[in-house]
Amino acid sequence: MRGWDDLYPLPVPPSWVPGAAVGILSLHFIQKLLFPYFWADLRYLLKVFTYGLRVEMYRLQGRVVTVLDKFVKLAEKQPHKPFLIYEGTIHTYRDVDRMSNRIAQVFLQHEALKKGDTVALLMGNEPDFIHVWFGLAKLGCVVAFLNFNIRFRSLLHCVSSCEPKILVVGADLLGTLEEILPKLQKDVSVWIMAKDSTFPSVHTLLDKIETASEDPVPVNRCSANNLKSAVLYIFTSGTTGLPKAAVISHLQVLKGAAGLWAFGATSEDIIYVTLPLYHSAASLLGIGGCIELGATCVLKKKFSASQFWSDCKRYNVTVIQYIGELCRYLCNQPVKEGEKNHQVRLAVGNGVRNDVWREFLDRFGAVKICEFYGATEGNICFMNHTGKIGSVGRTNFFYKLFFPFDLIKYDFQKDEPIRNEHGWCEKVKKGEAGLLISKVNAKNPFFGYAGSKRHTEKKLLCEVFKKGDLYFNTGDLMVQDHDNFLYFWDRIGDTFRWKGENVATTEVSDVIVMLDFIQEANVYGVSVPGHEGKAGMASLILKHNELLDLEQIYKQVVTYLPSYACPLFLRVQEEMEMTGTFKQQKFQLVDEGFNPSTITDPLYFLDNSKKAYVLLTKELHEMILSGKMKL
């Protein structure tokens, strides 16, 4: 009897197949061993390339498609889909489109605004911020986002630097308006989000919106001719001095809006935005990102750690935005049952510490942390697409080909890049901290700051590696490891970061020396265990025969500075240490910190519970280090 194998013989594979299989397995093993991030890098680069190709195709077709254009199309395509959810109220894509049309019609009727004119916006997180922003954008205006935390002199500086025709103020910021109104330029027309006004010569907006038409304004008003033309001014502390108005082009808005998509968000996601809308993270990545996806945004008036997860559960949030401090605040909340019972799958942001990153994942579940790096005005961005804890992103040959950058040696004493005997800058080795610089070219332009050619030029480095080259100075020190992961190390210059905000030391110093008993103030940041960034500290020199008035200092800083910029520590010295170039010496002061056991000078601490500066004793110092004293 013939066997089954005789009737149906098994096919014999060609002789080369086993060899090929072994070869493929070997290649796979070698790839895993030597190039473990190859496929993750390839997927990320393909996304970057795809998005860039899409923008380029529009350009070749003679079309300039902006984020606003995309929003208007979505309002036609999905009019009833929720765009904003604010305090339980749903605002659909059509609702926001029509309300922004009304605002555009009001300004078209009552103000002689031309395409390209600037309008400053001083508002908190609320739907009307977006209504006004989009309405003015539909008129072709450049909208300047003002930080509602800053006061008086700094705010007046911001308004004057962007030279607006109109200032629009939210109903909850009329107290701030009252402070600056007497000093405001007379040619700035002021509008408030109210139906009536007690201020002379101030216009009201809400009453006029009610009777305005919902019809779109003429298309030629909002159509962009060039992606590199300015559309926003977003204020940043930069590395020195008062806030500067970073020029944001349509191209930068498009790049920012693609961030959530690049990290894997989709149109089905619900994004929770608690960061202030005057920040590029909330406005470009958050709101712009929702538009890029056609998704829904849950907008919060102000971040609340105690309400955060209950909001996420209530609104079925799937994507959250963060800064490092925000994650720490959440981890510091009392532990509750069911903390992992939510639908959040992505957390997108920057500045989270390694220990907080790990604690966040352990406590709140399998949330993918999507860390990124990018300056508001910068021309370089990194995205941690692999999820490596602590890293802000990853680079490789192809990424540097499209977005050329380098890390160069920096002299901390002279506060400038180190140049060799030939005058060229030198790159640091892998594992060493270096100043991040990014090449400026046609594909990666730097648009600078409004109204300040000097500040724009100061952010550029010329003749870096060869004659004629030009680089953007980020002001940030980074480290690149041997696996090409990048890590944020520190900031240079006269800026430090506290409570998620940049604090310019010169601004704080200027406020303190306004006091008639202060001769000089040297402001710097000091590290506090358990806290991101650096807390503000001021070394003070008193005028001859003058006494220290702590009550006056407290009143001065809380009146003229935002809360995050008020120095937490004071140090009274006899004389100020200076550098060889007659600049205030900060490095030794930073190293010495605020330890009363090693510092003989009088030290004081800003006790918010007492609303006063109090003597910094050894006991109080221990409470701060142990986390028992709230900062």
C-alpha cells in the first residue's frame, strides 16, 4: 500500500531558501543589536517627510493652506462636532466659526483695520479668546497674545513692542487694564469683552456681537500669500531682559499644529488643555493640534491638580498636555482609589523630571509620555518618539540633514561660546553639555522679534564653523548621549525657569531697585530639592545708612511681578561680586544657594502663608528641603 507521502510528496524548497532565512534572521539580530531604534526612527522620519511633502505640494499648486483655512473647512465638513468644551458647555466647529465671523464683522464695521495690522489680546482661557483670535485672523490681522500674569511696566512694554492698533481685554482682566490705561499709548483703541464700560473712551464688544452678522468676511482679507508671513506674536522671556514678541509665521503654526498628529493622536481623541492660551504649547500645539486632527478640545480656565483626573473621566479625555511642574503637582496629590481608571493614553509636553516621569507612570497607568523640545521663536524641534525616560528627543543622520544643528562648547564665566585660535566654535563630544545652536536657512528660517532688530541679532551666531554661516542660539544647554538621545541640561544667560515659566532676572532686578533703600539687586535661580526649575533668589546691597524694609520689598514684588517671578529667597550683602568685565557675578552665589548653615549673610524666605519675608533659619531651611514648607 502506498503511503500518504508517496501520494502527496512534500515540496522541497530551493537550496537557497534556508540560507536566505538564516541571513534575514541574522540581519534582524544585527539590527536589534546595533540599530535598536531603526524602525521607530524610520516611522518618525516618514511622518515628518509626509507632512513636509504635503505642505510643499500645496506650494507647488500655488495654494497657501493655513491652520485657519483648515478650521473653516472642518466647520463645513463636521459642523456639529464639538470643537471646544468649556465648563460643561459644548461649542461646535460651526458655533466657533460663526462667533468668530461675528467678531470679524464688528471690527470690520467699527475699526479701520487693514490686512497685516496688529491687535493685542489680553484674555484668560475661555472660548472668547479663540473667538477673538480667529475673528481677527479672518481679517488678516496679526494677533499678539499677552501674558495676563504680567503687570504694569512689563505689560506696557509688551503692548508698545508689538505696536497694536487695538487692545482687546477680557472681562476678568479689567483690573489690569485699569492699571495700565493712564500710561497706554493714546493711538491704541481699547475694547473690552463686556456690554457696558465705566472707562472713558473704551469700546464694548459683547453688545455689538449680539447684533453682528454671522456671514464670513471677504476671503481676500484672510487669505495668506506666503507661509512665511507673520500671523501671531507670542511673548517669550528669551534669555535676557523683558518679554520679547516672537514673530510666529503661518509655517510655524502649521509645524506646531502637527505635533499631536506626529505623536499618534487622531480625530477621535479628546484633548485636555489646561495651560494658558498665550503660551505656544496651548495655542499652537493644543488648539492648532485639534484643528489639524479635526478633534475635540476640553479647555480649562486654570489648571487644577485636584480636579484634573475627575475632568479627564467626566469628558473622556484621551490626550493631555503638560509641563514638568504640572506632572509633579499631580503626583503630589493625595492617593485615591481608581486613579488608573481613565482613558488618557498620551501626555504631550516638556520639562518632566526622570523621577516624576517614573512616578507618574507607576501611579496613573500606561500613559505614553511624549516629551518634546522647542522654543517659541526657534527653528529647531526634537520629539521623543521612542518614550526613552528623561530624553527630549533623538537625532540621526537623516534628521540632521533636514534640520541641521550642533552642540558647541560654552564658557560659563564669560557667558559666551568658546572659540578656538582660528575664531571658530568647537563641537562638544557625546556625553558633554553644549549650547544648542540650529542652522538658519531657507527651509529653517528664524523670524526674530517684533520691534527689536537688536534682540533679533543677539539670538544669531555668525561665522560659527565657516565664513558666512548663520545659527540660531537657543540659549539652552543640551547633552547628546552615545545612542543619539538628547537631554535638556540647563538654560544660560539671565533666565531661569520656575513654575513652568521663564523668569528674566533683569526684569526682577529692575523692580527691586525701584525701592529707595536698595542700591543694587543681583537676581539668579537656585535649585530646590524636589522641584523642577530654579527658585528665584535676590542678593541685595543697601544704600548707605539705609535699613532693610522687608514689608516694602514684599509689597513691591507682589505688586509689580507675576507670582512665579517673585524671589523666594533674599540675601543681604555688604558688597556685590563682579566679573572681570564688570558684570554681576552669579555663579558663586548660585553654588552657595540658600543654606543658613554655610552663609553668614542674613537670609530671608518668602512665606506665602504669612504674606511676608521672614528670617530663614536652619529649622525653616530643613522644612524647605524636606518638602514640608510649600513653595
